[in-house]
Amino acid sequence: MSLYDRFEAAFMPNYGVPPVALARGEGCEVWDVDGNRYLDMIGGIAVSSLGHAHPALGEAVSRQVATIAHTSNLFLHEPEVLLAERLLGLLGGQGRVFLANSGTEANECAFKLALKYGKTTGRTYFVAAENAFHGRTMGALSLTGKPSIRDQFGPFPVDVRFVPYGDADALKNAVTDECAAVFLEPTQGEAGVVPPPDGYFRAAREICTAAGALLVADEIQSAIGRTGHWFAHQHEGVLPDILTLAKGLGGGMPIGACVGFGAAGTIFAKGDHGSTFGGNPVSAAAALAVLDTIDGEGLLEHVRAVGSELADGIAAVDHPLLKGVRGRGLWRAIVLTSPRSAQVQAAAQRAGFLVNALQPDAVRLAPPLVITSAQVATFVTALPAILDEASHD
Ligand SMILES: *Cc1c(COP(=O)(O)O)cnc(C)c1O
């Protein structure tokens, strides 16, 4: 039986069977179990920020796992303190951190902070955006505005009202002094790498401040250099009350973070929240290595430069299946004129590129932040033939 058949037989059917079995990686290249090589243009969904087998990550993780791998939250350790301080330093210094293992858990923390804030201030509902993705656990799922993954698991414990993403007037109308919190992605990721109109996030900040609601920025996909800034909210110069992080932070090791600014940092009292594995020393050491490497190798500037090359290169392709490209930095969607993203993903794979058919008409690119100009150029050069093949299947 092939690995694919064994996967199908052994796992729950929630993922379907993935099309490639990866064996190893190096930099931005990965090899499947049959020895085929691919350029990784999706980076494990914006996770593998340093690419694969980066020596800094390997050394940090190996050293930490060989020193002390786990303490639980009964005992503290230096890597978690260094990481929390480091994140706060990147965010201007004023805040408190909770470390979790994943994105959805970072959002559960934000959800509980907002629930507690609501209960103590008489605020009864939350606002989130249509098509938003905030995770799969029940709190995060209740905020997720995609009926196909949400509705069958309701009812949810909290009243969440959904507004069209990017519409500041709709947001304003939805947020009253009975709203506890507004959850927003600075650019919607799973919805198709959809940026809002300029000024939307700033408007959201003003609306929340005026109504006394917490603004929660879900930067699980958009942060840690993905857009060419440490955090996407920094593009608009807006500070949320609560920020959630995960994906790119650990460079492949599981870690999530929830940061509360100002009063939102001290909503929890002792005992209100916790996690056995959250912020474990190995993942914290990995995250420190990621942040050090982004800093040390000047990757933010690099992301802005190669991100523009990628977008300009795609935009310059003239093809009937190509409508355009959107997003920022190394976080892009190739937008198609017809719903053939699955065919594009398959054609790209045959041509030696891993991309993600995110929406029927949108293909996501989120390569490692270390991708080179030359690697970007090979993808751009291959794109017309990939689109041709995807048009004819
Ligand atoms: C991926 C993602 C999540 C969920 O993260 P998991 O680690 O899969 O739980 C939440 N919010 C956004 C914006 C994401 O992109």
C-alpha cells in the first residue's frame, strides 16, 4: 500500500489525502518521498519563516531539547522570559504576554480575556468579520465567519455578530457600548489574502476606542515579517488592545502568543488561564532563533524587496487565466479569472512548485522569508506555462 493509502486508512477524513508526501527540506526547497524536488512557495502555510533545516533553528532546538525540554508552568525558564521580553520590545514595550501552542489557542486566550472584560463591564456580544478565520477550537470557531466550517458546530456560547470585512461604516454600526470586543485580521488570510481598504484598521481602532470595545488583531498569519514588517498592524500605525500570533513565530515549532496591551494585559487573575505545554523551552528557543535571524539577516527589508519582485513579476504576466495579484510582502494571492485554483496548484506541482489553492479563484503564495530573488524569478518564469496547463485540464 502506498503512503497515501495508508494515510487515508489511518487518519480521520478531515484533511482528505494531501497530494505530496514530503521527506526533507533545505532552505526553500523540499523533496518528496520519491526524490522529486520542489520550490516551496507556501512555507507550511506561512510557518516555515526561515525555510527548512535552517542551522540557527536546528542549533537552538537541539541545544534546548538537550538541556531541558519541558518545565510546565509550575516552573519558569529563561527562554520564555527572553521571548516575552523580545516580543514586547518589538511592540513598543507596554504589554503582557501569554504563550500557547498554536494559533487557535492564542485566540482562545484573547476570547477569554474579552469574555472576562465583557462580564465585568456589562458587554454582551462580540463582532467579527464575514469570511474571517480565527481557528478551529470552539471559542475561535465561534468568531470564524465561514459558515461551511462553523455552522454545523453551533450553537456557540457567545453572541458573535458578523460584518462585511473592509466596510468601516458597517463596523461602526455594529459596535455599541454593549460590544466586548472586535476580532479582525489586518488582512484576511484564509479568505484569500484579502487586504482591507486603506484606513480600515485605523477606523476600527477609533470605533473600538469610542465604544470601549477591545480591538483584537489576529496576526497569526500576517506577523513575524510576512508582510515586510514585524507586524501587519504597524503598516497603519495602529496598536490593538490584544494581539495574537503563531504560525511564523516558531519557524516550524508549535508556539502561539497572545499579547495584551495596557489594561488588557492584566485582565486575567491568577488561575484564570493556563497551558501545560504553552511556551515550552524548545518552542521558545525556536522562536528566539527566528526573531534573531530575521533581525540579523535583515529579512524584513529582504521580504519587502523580493515580495515586490514576486508581485511585479506576476502582474507582468499576460494570461487569460490571470486576473491579478494581491497582498503584501511575501504573502500574496494570485487571483484567477475563473475558479481553477486546484488546476493551478496541480500544474505548479508538476512543474516543481508547491503553492496553495486557497479559494476557487485564488492561489496563495507564502514562501519562506529567506527565498532569494533567483528563486522568485524561477517561479515567475514558470507561471505562464503553469497557467496554460491549468487552463486546459
Ligand atoms: C492559521 C490561523 C489561525 C489558526 O491557527 P492554528 O495554529 O491552525 O490553530 C487563526 N487565525 C488566523 C488568521 C490564521 O491564519
